[in-house]
Amino acid sequence: MTELLNSIAKMVELGKINKDMPFPPELKGKDGASELTLKALKNGIDPKDILNNGLMPGMSRIGEKFARGEAFIPNMLIAAKAMDAAMEHIRPYFSGGEIPTRGTMILGTVKGDLHDIGKNLVKMIMTGGGWNVIDLGTDVEYKKFVNAVNDHEGSVVGISALLTTTMLNMELVAKELHLIRPKTRIFIGGAPVSQSFSDEIGADGYFRDPYSLVRHLNEEHSI
């Protein structure tokens, strides 16, 4: 069982989605994350174990490499796609109630900003990590964040911005959310933002890479 879960983690780390994928070259024709996850299920491995001891460790490794500058956004994206392919096989266990979700995240890129690569990466990794993600898209005005939080009580909020001109809109979102839902936890990300800016606008934290955010939240919301 441990060997199979380790193999799943390795395929996620390398971004080996399935057997048909020619990348990486040394694994051409070998089972990827999708096939190995199916094999694990057929062997009776608990879907929760596949998630926590296979998929998430794989994302953890590529996330740590990214933080050290040894991997880049394309590596993170392909790893997330491998994880998502595997999640297709265990997601029914979440929706069927056999595995509880960790929580709900409201996610969006702020008003005036149309960039979505970082946001989409967070969405894939959060979903793969067992979260229900409400994706508001890009160019999201503060009222949409407020309405979404009102509709999903107890959710956390993730706000993205890639431009210095639009990161200022994060402050408005944080201010309005704290007015109506003071206990709402708000996390920010994007190239121009920092922990000091997070502190300045009253957010609950800044994460330079998506996996760091997911790991932080999953430590608080174990399943």
C-alpha cells in the first residue's frame, strides 16, 4: 500500500497525468497518477488515504521546490493537472459524503484585474485538497465577494491580484467583508503583494505560492 501511494505522489510531483502522456520521457508508456489512483481504489485503499498520503504529498514536494526556486509555474500547473486527473476517481467519495470536505473557499481576482493563472492554480490545488471552491472569476467587485460570503457562511476568502494598481482593491474587499462578517478569514496572493501589505489591509495572511496556502489551511481543517 505504501509503495503504491508513494508512486502516486511521485506522478503528481512529476506531472505525469496518465499513461498516454509522453512527459516525462523516462516514464513514457508508464502508468500516471490517474491509472495508479484507480489501481489503489481497486486494491481497497481508502480514498482519504489516497488523498492525504498520495496526492497531497506529491503537491507538497512540487510546492516546496517552487518555494526554493527549483520549479516554476508550468511545473505547478502540470502537477495540479495530474492531481486533478487522480481526483476524478475519488471525487465521488467526497460528493457522496463518504469523505467530508474541509471547508469552502470563495476565490476571485479583484476588480480591474483579468489575470487568472494564479487563481486557477489555487482553485485546482484547493479542490484537490478536499475543499469546495466557489470561483468568482476575474475582475470581481467587492459586492460579489460579500454576497458569496453571505451565501456560504463560514467560508474563507482568497483574493488574487497581479498588478500594483489593482492590489489596492484588496483593501476594499477586506474592509467590506470585515464590516459584515468580522470573523471571515481572508488570504491574499499575487506577484505584487506581501505579508506586510496583508497586515496593512487587515488580511489574515499572504502566501507566495498556492501550495503554502493549501497546506496552511489543511493543517487547520484536517479530515
